Amino acid sequence: MDLNEDKKEDKKIYLTGLISVLIISLFWVLTFIFLKDLGNEERGTLGDMFGTLNALFSGLAFAGIIFTILLQRKELKYQREELQATRKEFVIQNKNLKAQRFENTFFGLINLHNQIVSDFDYKKGDGYSTPEEIISGRDVFYGAYLELRNELDKKDIGVNRAYLRMYQKHNTDFGHYFRNLYRTFKIIHETEFVSLNEIDDNIANRDIIYETLNFNERYKYSSILRAQLSDYELFILFYNCLSKLGVKFKPLVEHYSILKTMPTHFIEHKEHWKLFETSAFDNKNGESPTHNMRI
């Protein structure tokens, strides 16, 4: 029997109880009218006769009142259950709407990312001592990769200075590129995919479950974004994070294993690997060791 059938049955019982109370009340009224026209002696005789009945009906009336109160309490319970069901439905609808809004923003940013890369162009050579060549799109990252490796091989400069030398040649393209890429990862990191209200209060480790569910969703979208990056983009991102320009970006890269798919042979200076948390390159357990990080 569902909730509506239960309510119909309760209404029948409630109506029966109400009719019983009305009948008892009518009996009292008729008794009063009848006794009003009788003498004292007749009233006494009839009073003795009706005394027992009056006590019985009084008890029934009181029981009817209690019964009515209980029915009202049950009705209130059903109303609360309906409100809870409505609230759950609203939470689900709100969650779906929020997810749809996020995905619209997220995939819009991915399209923007790919558009930024396709608009890259870099003039290589001066046309005199070296032939002039226009490099465009993702090929710019390969050129930057070769330039940065050359700078890193110089023994008189550190990682930061080597990266900045390469970066200055591509500042127009890379500045826009890294601002958009960082902002996209930041939006993923700051989005609440599962609210604490969606998790039962009685569940143990509720806060940990909340953090884990949100991290898993964020990791999923971060992986989608990571899949847009070529090997040479990951190489440039690696050293961007080790420069002063990538101080804020580095924790996000470590948190979501953004360098996970970068070929290991790209990094010739093995000591540079140690400048990152290991989570930047792999996430075997499906969760970051810096699970509750704040960026």
C-alpha cells in the first residue's frame, strides 16, 4: 500500500471517528432537551438510568478526541514525508542543473584552449643568416621544447632562468595559453560536485566520503582536460611549474596527476623530477595524498 492509499484509509477512519463523536454529542443534546421537561422525581429516576450510559459515552468521547489527535499526528507525518520527498527531488534537479552548467562552461573552456593553440604562430629565423620559417599550432610547442632543452643544457643558468629565456620568445602565445589552462583547472578544483547535504548524516566518515566523491569527479574532468595536452605541452608545463611563473599552477598539477602521461625520457635532468610530488606523475590509488589541499 503506497502513501496515497494509506492516506485514503486514514481519512475513512478519521471520518468514522468524527461521526461517532457527533452521534454522542447529539445524544447529550437530546437527553438534555428530554430531561428539561420532566419533574425532579422523574429526572432522578432517569438520571440513574442514564448515569451509567453517560459515563460510557463520556469515555467514548474522550477516546474519540485522543483518536482524532493521533490521526492528526499521522497526517502531519505524511506531510513531512511529502516535503522530504519534494526536497530530495529538488536536490536531484538542482544537482543535474548544476552539472549541466559546469559541463557547458568546462567544454567551452576546452574549445577555447584548442582555439588558442590553433592560433599560435611563431617566426623562426631572421631571413638573413638563417631562413625565415613560420611555425603554427601545436608545432610551436615542439620548437619551444627544443629551445628549452638547449637552455637547460647550459651549466651557468638554473631552471627558472632557462625557462624564462624560452618563454620570452613565446610570451604572446604562452601568456594567454597558460592563463586559460590554469583557470580551467582552477574551476574544476573549486567546483562542488557533491554537496554535504546529499550524504546521510548517519553515515560514518561523512566528511571523508564528501571529499572523496568530489575529488573523484574533479579528477575525472582534470583527466579529460589533460588528454587535450600533447607530450610537448606537458614538457613545457613541467618546467613552467618549476619557474616563478608557475608557482600557483604546480599544486594543481601535483594534485590531479597532470604529468602522468608525459614521456619520461623527455626529462634528461633526472634531479628535476624530485622537485615535484610523486602524485604529479601517477595516481595509482585514485586519490591524491594532498586530498584536502587549498589552492
